[in-house]
Amino acid sequence: MIQSSPGISDSAELPQAEAFDAAAVVRGIGRLFARNDIWCIPEMPLRNGRRADLMGIDPKGRIVIVEIKVARADLLGDGKWPDYLDFCDRFFWGMPPALDRAPLEGPDFKPDCCGIIVADGYDAEILRPAPLRPLNAARRKTEVERLARAALRRQTALLDPACVEHLRGA
């Protein structure tokens, strides 16, 4: 079970710019997940051409994807999010506290299979846990390997940018 923070306040205490800053939401979710031994990387390409905002692995080797939304229009206009469900064991919506979560309760957003996390730049809280929808073992193995290789490639680029630049030229 994921341990949430003591609580995320509603946006009345947050500056408006920060309340709708995607990077702040990612940072808060990253802190929540780190406390729970879930390690994610941002902007992970999927094999179907989509890109997960956050994708990671929990302590039991299960894959978690978080789709970040910081604007109501972006949330309501997102028709591609179901494409992520084939690549994870758990799916969450991540959003700032000020964003109206009411649309996520409607049938178009499948509340029975999607969790909700609210986050600011300091922390995050799970408002609705994401139910486990286990991937096929072969699919999970493939996705875990892809995620590990992407994380290692990014780490290598941080340690030695010339290494990655050399590979691009090859």
C-alpha cells in the first residue's frame, strides 16, 4: 500500500502559477513515489507511439503510469489516455489541487480503473488508489526492460553527454 503524505492543501495556499505547473506536479508525485520505493522516469515513449508523462516500477516489479493534467481543457480534450492502459499494471491521473477532478468521475474516464493523485511542488497525496490491472507477464517483462534501458541511457547521458552524442552519429 502506498503511503500518502499528511495532506496536500487546496490551491488557496499556493500561488496560481505553481498550482498549474506540470513540473511541480511531477516533482510532488516523484517525492510521494520515492517514499514508497516506486521509481519513475518522465516522458517515457511507449511502443504504440504515445509518451507516458511518468512511468515507473513499484517494489514488486509492477508498472505504474501517471498522466499529468494541469488544465481543464487538456483533461477534457485527452482522448488518447486509454492507450496507456495496455502498458501498465496501475494508471493514475496526476494533477494540481486546484484542478477540478469532477470529470474523472464520469464514465469517459473509467474511474473503476484509474487512480487520482493531487500534487504540488512539495508533495503529493493519493485521493483514489489505482486498482491493480495485471499485465501479461511477457508484456510486463518487455516493458520493464524498455524502462530500464531508457533510464540507463538517460543516466549515461548525464554522466557523459559525449557518449550519447557519439551513438547518435553512429
